[in-house]
Amino acid sequence: MIRKLWAFTAGAALLLVQGASIASVDAPPNEFSEETKACIACHKETSLGVVQQWGDSKHHRAKVGCYECHKAEAGEIDAFIHEEFDKKAIGKNKPISIIVSPKDCSNCHEKEVAEYTASHHSQGGRIIGSLDNLLADVVEGNRAMVTESFPEGVSAAVVNGCWQCHGSEVKVMKDGSLDPATWPNTGIGRINPDKSRGSCSACHSRHKFSVEQARNPENCGKCHMGPDHPQEEIYYESKHGIAFHANKDKMNMDRSKWIAGEDYDAAPTCATCHMSATKEQGVNHDVGMRISWNNRPAISVRPETTDAKMDLPGQHVKWDERRDNMKNVCSACHGESFIDNFYIQYDGQIELYNNKFAKPGLALYQAALPLLPRDAKFANHLDFVWFEIWHHEGRRARHGASMMGPDWTQWHGNYEVGKHFYGKYVPELEELIEKNLDSEDANKKASALALKNLLHEILSDEFVVTDEKTGKEVKSTGHSWFIGKMSPEEAKARKESREAFIQRYGEQTDR
Ligand code: HEC
Ligand code: HEC
Ligand code: HEC
Ligand code: HEC
Ligand code: HEC
Ligand code: HEC
Ligand code: HEC
Ligand code: HEC
């Protein structure tokens, strides 16, 4: 007789180890299911590594076996009859699936799945239509990769790049197996055959599903790295990353309870700040619940604004509540005024970038569009210049400041923004104006004049923007030096300190 899984008395719930929240089951059984025993008997031979990893896991200890995760209902789109299993009496007509989706995990981990499903992570697959997507589909790619689910072809750049981080929409082929353009894939917002979103194995690698590994910075670093969101690099250059490396062996990363201040104090990891428990907060699988700015768009906005656009429940959680959640994490190791002052520094960087560069930059780009020689996006050099200013350099400046990586804020961030704004963007706009100001085409002429006036207004520090934080109208300042109109007092003070500097260091090769 097959033992009915999970039919247990309340008393047995005491067996549960603290730290895991098993919402919809009372307690694990104390024996493996017969199905699982059959899987193991074979897979010990065909894929020993899988069995070993699992044998080392908490699931093994809790008697959660292969079948409990991989079982499927007949009729589920990715359910397949596993021939070898089907040949066994115990496996007759019991389909399984390869994908173990968040929906499958939710049988036992309801809370984690609900939080994850409510988060931006679960939405990571919704990138079609983005500018980045245009790059990988068209600029970098073509449709030469043909599979059963993509008879018209799909871009190999999307398959191997974007989808591996963001998640593919996994397609099931006629014979029930998974389309190779869409699987293997553990992208964060994978769209599963059962329509659930995301992949728990993006962070909990199979088959150990270890929380220890998930708490390591490298775990997030598969995706959170590189020129447009170098969070891993920033972290490793920050005091926090330095302290982590020096003290990794004292971090008790393998404990099931892992509270900053109680179980470790040497350093925070990504998980500490964005997900893990504090004395007051539980583990949260919605990574948006502690961040008060969304720094991904060209102009930083409050997270509830983007959550509303995506219709996520976070639309009702205001930025200041989220900031308080994060401050609560910091308070395990830092004092209140230290934390408050950090946020004043960080907000200052957001305001600087938003008001000095992002808002004028975007207005200029829009005003320049009618004058660009080619209609298609990314067919003009200016498209790339503006894209890199906000998507790479402007993000790096903001991300660097948010996670205490000053080199990223300055030399990979603000410096590049300034260099390309004044050294590439403005000169290219001036060229466009010059080319079109005397155009025979009346529309072009008018557009060139409008762009000229806008550029003049911006460079004269007269352009008015609405500040994201206060909602007030302020001027976008800090440009007039470029047209030689710095205020006489500031110019004088600068000249004096420059001369004093030369006294100390001698003349440099610059002027
Ligand atoms: C009689 C032997 C046998 C039994 C029983 C068995 N398997 Fe397999 N399984 C295989 C072989 C052989 C393969 C193909 C070779 C491989 O992929 O390692 C395979 C492949 C798989 C695959 C990969 C399919 C793919 O296309 O990538 C999964 C998932 C799997 N088995 C899960 C299970 C689960 C879960 C059970 C128990 C419910 C089970 N197997 C029972 C022998 C068996
Ligand atoms: C806690 C749930 C869980 C358990 C228990 C589990 N698996 Fe898996 N398995 C997964 C997940 C998750 C994936 C990756 C698919 C995905 O990303 O959805 C996977 C993938 C696989 C694959 C295909 C991928 C590959 O690397 O080839 C095989 C084969 C497999 N499992 C076999 C087994 C066997 C055999 C056992 C028992 C020894 C087992 N699994 C136990 C969750 C589980
Ligand atoms: C049939 C129930 C069941 C299913 C299905 C299941 N789990 Fe678990 N899981 C458990 C139990 C029980 C524990 C607690 C073990 C303990 O704390 O000792 C656990 C523990 C965990 C842990 C903590 C491991 C650690 O090192 O502390 C993680 C992570 C986890 N599961 C992830 C998953 C993921 C991801 C899936 C889906 C791919 C999944 N589980 C599917 C029952 C299940
Ligand atoms: C190395 C992993 C990785 C690759 C490859 C990757 N991305 Fe991303 N992408 C991310 C991460 C991580 C973020 C979130 C960054 C942040 O929060 O600062 C992101 C953010 C985005 C966003 C902004 C989402 C939002 O909420 O505003 C879009 C759109 C996007 N990526 C599209 C793409 C496209 C299209 C491709 C392929 C051309 C791609 N990405 C390639 C990891 C990746
Ligand atoms: C972005 C990475 C990430 C993803 C994706 C993720 N987890 Fe986790 N998970 C973690 C981290 C980090 C921890 C450890 C938290 C801590 O420090 O205790 C954790 C802990 C857990 C635990 C242990 C219990 C607890 O709350 O501490 C379970 C169970 C779990 N995750 C299940 C899941 C399931 C199910 C999914 C998919 C719906 C999932 N996780 C997706 C990072 C992730
Ligand atoms: C497999 C890729 C991947 C992994 C691994 C990953 N992320 Fe992400 N993360 C993304 C993508 C993609 C986005 C942007 C999603 C979107 O908005 O479309 C994102 C967004 C975020 C956000 C912004 C959330 C919001 O609401 O705006 C935070 C914070 C974050 N991730 C933290 C983490 C942490 C911490 C880890 C590790 C514990 C991690 N991520 C692991 C891909 C990943
Ligand atoms: C000391 C705590 C701390 C650590 C450690 C940390 N972060 Fe952050 N992270 C923050 C803060 C603070 C912010 C900005 C929050 C805000 O906007 O209010 C942030 C913002 C983010 C964002 C949002 C970026 C966006 O585009 O909006 C992502 C993604 C992120 N962190 C990922 C990571 C990853 C990945 C790691 C590890 C490599 C990490 N963080 C380590 C505190 C931390
Ligand atoms: C687990 C402990 C821990 C947590 C949590 C933590 N920090 Fe730190 N933090 C440290 C340590 C250790 C240092 C290094 C102190 C030193 O340089 O003497 C540090 C240094 C700093 C510095 C100084 C950076 C520099 O370059 O001098 C700032 C700013 C900072 N933390 C802000 C934060 C903020 C903001 C948070 C929450 C988002 C936070 N920390 C969370 C342990 C922590």
C-alpha cells in the first residue's frame, strides 16, 4: 500500500526545524514514498550526482523525495509519461514533469511563493518590447535559430543572453519534451508551462536547495553584475564586501535561523539587506520591500509607481515604509544618525543625476528625434550615446551610491555621465541643429530651432524640472560653466584653489 503523504497529526509538527515555514502541510512523513524509492533506485545509476546532492539536502532529511517535487497531474501541459518509470508497477500511469515550478513548491512553501510571485523578480520575463530587447532581437540578432516552437526563428542573442537572466517562456513541444530554445533555463521571471512565474532554482540551486548558497553574494551576482547593474562588483568594493571576505568563516551561513546581530555581525550580504530576517522582520522573498527608489528607468522613480504599472501588490506599499524596513536591517550594526545621514547622501546623488542629467537629457533626446537621419531606433549614433548615459553610466552612479561603492559612483558613474553629456551628447546635438537650422523642410527647421532654444535654456541653468522627492519645481543647475557663464564668485574661488593646488603638486599636463 502506498503511504498517503503528509497525512499527519498536529503533534508531529514539532519535528519541524525552526526557520522553514511549511504552510500547507502539517509535517513531513518519516519514510520515503514508494515512488521516490523507485526513482532513486534507477537514478543512482543514471545520474548519481543528482541523488547525492539531494541526499545532502534538508529535503532528504524531511523525506521530501524526487516524486514529491516532480510528480504531475495527467493533463498538465508539461506532464509526460517517463517510460522507465512507467514500466515499474509503482510508476504505471503516473506522469512527471521536468520543471518544478513555484506552483509545485507552493504545495509546501506557500509563504515564500506568495512573496516571490508578488515581487519584481517574478515579472522579470516581461522584457519584450524594451529597448534592450530591440538590441538583442534586431541590432545584435536575427531569426536564424529555428526550433519547433519558433518556426519563424528566434534570436540566439535573446536565448543565450536575456532569457538566461530574465527567464524564458518555457514551451512544451508536441512530444511533451521542452523546446531547446527555452530550456535549460533558470531565469528569475521564467514563465512556466503551468503559467506560474519565476524559478526558485534561480537562487536555490538543485538539488541541494541550500539556503547557505542563496545567502552568498555570488548567488545574486549571476544576474546583478556587468556594465548596466554592477551590484556584485559594487558590493565587493564596499566596506561590506571587504568585511564579508575577511570574515566569511565567522558568518554562520549554514544556520537555519540567520538574524543579523544575533547569528552573525561581521558583515551583511545581499541577502541580509534585501531578504533575510532581522529581530523584527521575517525573511521576505519580495526583494522590493526594502528599496525606496527604482533606479532602473532613465529617471529614478519611487517603487510604488512602477509596481502600480505592473499591477503588483507593492503599489500599496509606499517608499518610506520600505526605507524603514531597510533601516531596520542597518540598525543591527549601525546607529540611527549614521543610517539617516547615509540616506541623505544617497538621496543627494539621485537628485543630482535626475535633475542635472536625466530630465534635461531625456527632453533633449525627444526634441532631437525629428532631426535624426534614420528613423529606426539604434540606427543613429545619438541613440547609443543617450542609451549609455542613462542605462549604463547613470545607473552605475546611482547603484554605486546606494551600496557604498564610491569608485562606481565616481569613475564608472558620474564621470562617464559628465564626459559623455558634454563631450559627446551636446556636441552631436549642436551638429544636428547646425545641419537643420537652414533646412528647406519647414518642419525640420522648426525642430532645429526648438532644439536650439531648449539646449540654450539647459546650458544657461534655466530649464525647470519637477523634483522626484519634493514634487517641487526646481531649476536644473550646474551646466553654465560649459558656456563660460559660471558665476564670477565661484569662478574666482575655483581659480584660487586651483592655484593653491598647483603650488602643492606642480603644474599637471592638463591646463
Ligand atoms: C527504471 C529506471 C528509472 C526510473 C524508475 C526513473 N527514472 Fe528518471 N530517468 C531514467 C533514465 C534512464 C533517464 C534518461 C537518462 C538521463 O537523463 O539521465 C531518466 C531521465 C529522467 C529525467 C530527465 C528527463 C529529461 O528529458 O531531461 C527526469 C526529470 C527524471 N528522470 C526523473 C525521474 C523521477 C522523478 C523518477 C521517479 C518518479 C524517475 N525519474 C524514475 C531512469 C529512470
Ligand atoms: C525540492 C524539489 C525537488 C526534489 C526533491 C527533486 N527535484 Fe529534481 N528538479 C527540481 C528542480 C527545481 C529542477 C530544475 C527544473 C526547474 O528549474 O524547474 C529539477 C530538475 C531535475 C532534472 C533535470 C535537470 C537536469 O539537471 O538534468 C532531473 C533529471 C531531476 N531533477 C531528477 C531528480 C531526482 C532523480 C530526484 C530525487 C533523487 C529529484 N530530482 C528530486 C526539484 C526537485
Ligand atoms: C512536499 C513538500 C515540499 C516540496 C514540494 C518542496 N519542499 Fe522545500 N522543504 C520542505 C520541508 C519539509 C523543508 C524543511 C526541512 C528542514 O527545515 O529541515 C524544506 C526546506 C526547504 C528549504 C530550506 C533548505 C535549508 O537549507 O534550510 C528550501 C530553500 C526549500 N525547501 C526550497 C524548495 C523549493 C525551491 C521547492 C520547489 C522546487 C521545494 N522546496 C519543494 C518541503 C517541501
Ligand atoms: C546578466 C544577467 C542579465 C542579462 C544577460 C540581461 N539582463 Fe536585463 N536585467 C538584469 C538585472 C539584474 C536587472 C535589474 C537591475 C537592477 O535592478 O538594477 C535587469 C533589468 C532589465 C530591465 C529593466 C526592468 C525594469 O523593471 O525596469 C529590462 C527592460 C531588461 N533588463 C531587459 C533585458 C534584455 C532585453 C536583455 C537582453 C538584451 C537583458 N535584459 C539582459 C539582468 C540581466
Ligand atoms: C533571489 C533569490 C531567491 C529566490 C529566487 C528564491 N529564494 Fe528562497 N531564499 C533565498 C535566500 C537568500 C534565503 C535565506 C534567507 C535567510 O537568510 O534566512 C531563502 C530561504 C528560503 C527558504 C527557507 C525558509 C526561510 O524562509 O528562510 C525556503 C523554504 C525558500 N527560500 C523557498 C523558496 C521558494 C519556494 C522559492 C521560489 C518561489 C524561492 N525560495 C526563491 C533566496 C531566494
Ligand atoms: C537569475 C537572475 C537573478 C538573480 C539570481 C537575482 N536577481 Fe534580482 N533581479 C533580476 C532581474 C531581472 C530584476 C529586474 C526585474 C524587473 O523589474 O523586471 C531584478 C530585480 C531585483 C531587485 C529590485 C526589486 C524591485 O522591486 O525593484 C532587487 C532588490 C534584487 N533584484 C535583489 C536581488 C538579490 C538580493 C538577489 C540574490 C539573493 C537577486 N536579486 C538575485 C534578476 C536576478
Ligand atoms: C548594506 C546593505 C546592502 C547590501 C549588502 C546590498 N545592498 Fe542592494 N541596496 C541597498 C540599498 C540601501 C539600496 C537602495 C535602496 C533604496 O533605493 O532605498 C539597494 C539597492 C539595490 C537594488 C535596486 C537597484 C535599482 O535599480 O533600483 C538592487 C537590484 C540591489 N540593491 C541588489 C543587491 C545585490 C545583488 C547585492 C549583493 C551583491 C546587494 N544589493 C547588496 C543595500 C544593500
Ligand atoms: C551585519 C552588520 C552590518 C549591517 C547589517 C550593515 N552594515 Fe554597514 N558596515 C558594517 C561594517 C562591518 C562596516 C565597516 C566599518 C568600518 O569601516 O570600520 C560598515 C560600513 C558602512 C559604511 C561606511 C562605508 C565606508 O566606506 O566608510 C556605511 C555608509 C554603511 N556601512 C552603511 C550601511 C547601511 C546604510 C546599512 C543598511 C542598508 C548597513 N550599513 C548595514 C556592517 C554592517
